[in-house]
Amino acid sequence: MYIKRITFLVTIFLLGILNIKVCAQRDILSPGVFSSAQIEGVIGQKMRNCVENGVMAKNYELYTVPFKNKLDNGGGFHGEFWGKWYTSAALAYAWQPTVAYRDILDKSASELIKTQDADGRLSSYSRAEDFGYWDIWGRKYALLGLIAHYDQTGDKKSLRAACRATDALIEIAGPGKKKLTETGLQIIGSLSSCSVLEPVVLVYERSGDKKYLDFAEYLVKLWSEPNTYNPKGLRLVEDALAGVDPILIAAPKGYEMMSCYEGLCELYRVTGEKRLLDAAVKFGKSVLKKEIMIVGSGSSGELWCDGANRQTEMLEQPMETCVTVTWMKLCYKLLQLTGDPVWADNMEVSLYNALMGAMIDEGEWWAYFSPLIGERMPSPMQVPVCESSCCVANGPRGLLITPGWSVMKSKSGPVINLYSKGNWTQKLETGTELKITQETNYPEDKDILIRIDLPKPEQFTVSLRIPAWSKNMNLTVNDEKIDCVPGTYAQIKREWKNGDQIQLEMDLRGRIIRAPGSVNDLAVMRGPIVLALDNRVVKNENFNLWLLPQGTQWVQKDELGGLKYVLPKPTHTTDSPDQYIELIPSATKPSDVWMAFEVPFLYRYTHFFDHKQINLVMCDYASAGNQYSGKNLFRVWLPQPLFMNDIFPENTWHILYREGDTRPVVPLKK
Ligand SMILES: [Zn+2]
């Protein structure tokens, strides 16, 4: 036994080093060191609130109870809470490595390990209920949590527990045993069980034991085989490669489906099998094209819904926060593996809109669904035993990955993805320590000043994300103008020296966004921020308004005392794909609204008489409706024309929540 243990540890040590090297080679961009990312500004404040009032304020002892007492017997999903919370807590600790947080991590991991059976089985279901609806799903989250503990602390006990839990899984679900593709809820086509791929690969990466890689590859092979749940097989790789719409792949459960592709990314990372990465990238692009709505999330009732085209409708239970988070996490993996800034562009939109809008108050609770019209509603308490809900446990995981992708590392130098006040340090390939300081109020203001601090001059490349929407921008280094192309990284290779300054001026003109479907609805964005009408600042009126783009041709006639009017033109014009609109910062706004702008609309009294401009205040989507009450209403998409007496539908919480007659409120609120 002793010899076996020593061999195991040596293998972990040697192969661990080997695999880390192999994997680092696959990453085009690797995450920044979390603890070196001193993120300030709005994002930094949200993250601190999320950590201090949310993640680290939870009664974490509740999360191990389901494993101890097998609370999920009969089909429950209590098992997911420990791992979801734990991975958030591990991200929080990575960012703010305090002794107190470390203590929480150690205690909770050790409590979970105590619930592990002698043969390694780690489940919230009793043995008689192996493969219960959410059994493998809960085991997956337990594995992710244990791996997070090992990654943050190097504690081998957690890695050993993860290996043993995977051994127990292989024992019942390895080749010749029960197929995981025929487990879990049949209506979601075993996607929940199959997503265990991700931690299985992570266990292989860290242990170096090939049996875990074999199991992962076996699992992916199973996806292609016909089975009782999916007569044609899940076909996650084949359908993604063929560009099949996400809604038509396997079963349309958005969050679980994306989790399977997260696992595929990890399998590519260890095997280098290009087909797997191609499948994940093509899948990500299909999701983006067909399902992701303007604020950076998707789904209706947790399911894919052809959302890009249908987002102007009054959707039921739109944009589950779990979908927002998993979409961001998938984008993050694709960004690491491909270095394509399109994924960072999309993460920025999700972060500022869908995700920030879903975090309630000071970070202690989250929304389950986030509509584009109506009212916001806190997630109901789904699981009182754990004092949580799926989205409440998941939300922080999306926010707390920010230090990793904000400033990343490439072989040639730092890669700046997120513009925010703060500073970051990283070691260059040569070992030199580089400090990057950003002075900016972006995305409120367009100017970003980046200062380089170095102990000695050195040649390397600073890559700067130039968002695809920033068509008209300025980039200078020490006042020397640098060309840049929207939708790419501007790569500035030079000998950098201490005190060098990069200045970016983003194109924050208001952009008119056309609905992707066939309806004549428009929306307004400013940089990554989606704007919305909110009934705290806009009232119902008995007239129609039209958005008034910049460059609108007014017609002036001296007849009848002087006529000034606008002749109608189709909204969809192919000759001007980009339409802009003037935005003036609003002099007044409610105190809990972050950004607000005067937006010009056209009022047409009658045919060509008395046309005039009326400004309405629009605020950032995350602030819209943020009182989370039935009285605070908002909308994003603007039909043309917009009948002002019909802009804010009431009582929409009924289509967000069907289980009772009482509108959910934030539970546990003091
Ligand atoms: Zn959820």
C-alpha cells in the first residue's frame, strides 16, 4: 500500500509537470495570475461584492449535507451545490488569497472527502440509486471542486479523492458497464451525465494516469453510438462539425450541452486532436449565431429556442443565468485555445449586460432568468436545504473568471482583453516582471491610458483587443499613431521601456442594432453596453416615437409658416450597414443607475406636419429594472414605431415563475 502510494505521488509529480507543459503548448493564450489582477472600477466593485457578500458569506457547511445524507435519492439535484459553490470560492481565493479564505477551502474540501465511501464513490445518491437523474451531474461538480482545491493549494488529498471518485465512476460506467449516454434525465438526452467529461480529463491532466484519458475518450466515442436515449447517438462532435443549429443537436438543454463542449475543449488540450477543437469552435459559432441574444446570453425555459431570431418576443423564462455563465466559460476556453478575440468581445458583452444584470443588490443573490422586456425577478429558493438555487450558485463562476481573461499571457507578451481601471503584473518569457496599469473610466468614457512598468528595457509584443464594434478609434504609443483593425488584436512589437504609455480612444458612438429576425425592431448599444428604456425615467405617452439616427435628412419647406419633416425610408438599408445615433450623457438619473443617456427619437404629429425630435433617457441594461420589483419596468428592443403607451408590460413575473401566486423576493435578506 505504502509503495503504491509513493509510486502514485511520484507519477503525479512527474507526469503533472510533463502534462502542464504539453497543455501549455496547446494554449495560444494562457490565463493571467489571478492574484496579480488588481481590478478596480465597476467590475472590481461587483467582484468584491460577489466574494464578500455572496460566495464567502455562504453557510458552506450546508453543501456537504446532501452527500452525507444522500438527500438526492428519488431524483434531486442537491449534489451540484457543493462543486458550484466550491469552484466559485476557489476562484475568489485565487484572486484574494487570504488566510481566512484558505481556511474555508481546506475545511470544506475535507468535509466533502469525509463523505466518500471506501471504494471512492462520492455521490449525493445512495448506492441503490446509482445513475439517478442528477447523480453523475452532482459527481461531476464534486470532482470539479476537488480539482479546484488541488489546483489552488497543491493538496494531494483532494487530487487523490478526485482520482478515487473517478475510479468508482469507471467501475460502474467504464467499457462494458452502464453507458453514461443512457443515464440522467432522458428528456435532456443524458447531456448532464456526459458533461462529466471535463473533470475526467482534468483528473488525467493532473494525475497523469492514462486510464482517465482512456475513459474520457471512451465517453466521447459513446456520444457517437446509437442508444436508447438518443437513437441516432448524441452526435455532439459530428453535428457541431456539420454546423447543425444548437437547437437540433441531441437535446436542446443549453447549459448542459455547453458543458459537454467545455469537456471537449479539455480533451483537445491534452490530446491535440484538432477535430475536437474544430467541433467546439464550430459549436460556439453556431450558438453565437443562432442563440445568443443582444445582452450576451440565451435560452427560454433553460432550452435553446432559436433565440437570436426570437429575442424580440415576450419569451418565457429567458436567459438562464447558468446559460450566461456557461457561455462565458466556454468562450473563455475557446479564447485560450484559439487566441481569437471574437470570444473576448462576446465575454465583455455578457459580463456588462446579462451577467451584471443578473447579480442582485450587493452580490448576495442572483436572478434565475433575465428578460429583455418587463421586470426582473430574483431566483426563487429552489433548494432550501442548501439555501440556494442553480443560478445563485453559478453566477459567481462567470464573474470571478475575470482576472484570468482580463490580461492574459502569450509567448510573445501580454494580451489585454478587458479595459478597466486597475493593474496587472506578469512574468515575461525571459522572467522579467512586467506591470501594466490602466487609468480609465471605460466603458463610461472612451479614453484608456495604459502604462508599462519594467525594471529594464526589453523587446516583446503587447496585444490589445480592438473590439469588432470599435470602427473608428485611435491607438498611440508614446504619441506615435499605430494602425489597428476592429475585431483583431493590435500587436505592438517593440523595445518597451519603463514609463511607456499606450493610449486608446474607443469608438463609443451610439450604435443602432437591428433585430436579427424579420421584425422591424431596433436597439441601441454604446460600446459593449446595451441600452434600455426604464420606467423610472421614461413615462407612458399617447404617441408614437421612432429612433432618430445620426444624419437623418430633415426636409424644410417655407410653406404654411415653415415645415420641417422627415420623409420615411425603410429601416433596413443595405447601403449603410452601420447606423449611429447621438447619445448625450443624461444630467439626471436615479442613484442606482450606472449610465444614462439622452437618446433622440422622432415625433411625427401628423403626416408631414410638426415633426420634431424628442429625447428619451436610456440606461445600461444591467441597471434597467434593477430594483427587482414589479414596479420597475424596462425594455430593450424598440418596435418602429414605438407606441409609448404600450412600452412597459406589467406582471411579466408570471412568465418567469410558474410555481405559485406570490412573486419571489430575495430570500435570506436581512
Ligand atoms: Zn440555473
